[in-house]
Amino acid sequence: MARSALLVEDSTLMTRMISIALNASEEYAIIQAEDSMEAITKLERGLIPSLVILDVCISDINKMSLVRKIREVSSCRDIPIIILASEYDSVEIKKEEIPGATCRLGKPFKVIELHETLKSLIH
């Protein structure tokens, strides 16, 4: 049975790339949310993904607020949250850690890096 990944990403290209990478292995079904409100709505309506992949640059909410809101949904307290960040964003994130996030993955990333990260988080 495929696991599900909630992908919170506003870039169509990045969404397509991640979806292809995860669907190729047939291990993950991708549920897309283009912004934080859509992601929170899906979670509050009962979606329980295996993990959340969150683009740090989504424009409609502060990244720390979104991670906190995801963690407030009782079914999501323990699921991994992967933060996607460009090199520039990674420098900023190191200055201000994001409480509640499980790990960071730099953009651009290699598909093998994504798969290795997922394997380390989902046993």
C-alpha cells in the first residue's frame, strides 16, 4: 500500500518534479496543497499523511506558523515534516531553527537525496 505525502508547494515545476520522483517508486501518493490554508484545511478534514513536505518559500504564511499549525492537528503531531529550502533559505533557516520540523532538504536536490531522507524518516 502506498504511503501518502502532503506536498505544500506553490511552484508547479517543483510539484511536478517531486511527484514524479516519489511516484516513480510507487511508494508515495502525493496530495498537493498550493498554500498553507489548503494544507491546514486538508489536515483538519481528516487527511493523515505519512509525511509533509513543505516549501519554505510559500508566500501566504510564515513557515514557523505553518509548522506549528500542522503540529496542532492531533493526527499530525508525530509525522515527519521535511522543509525544502534553497541555499539562501538554508542559511536563513540555520539562523532561526523551525521548531517542529523534522529535517531540511536543500534545493536543488537529487532524487536519491529525497529517497534517502524519506527512508531515514519512515521505517
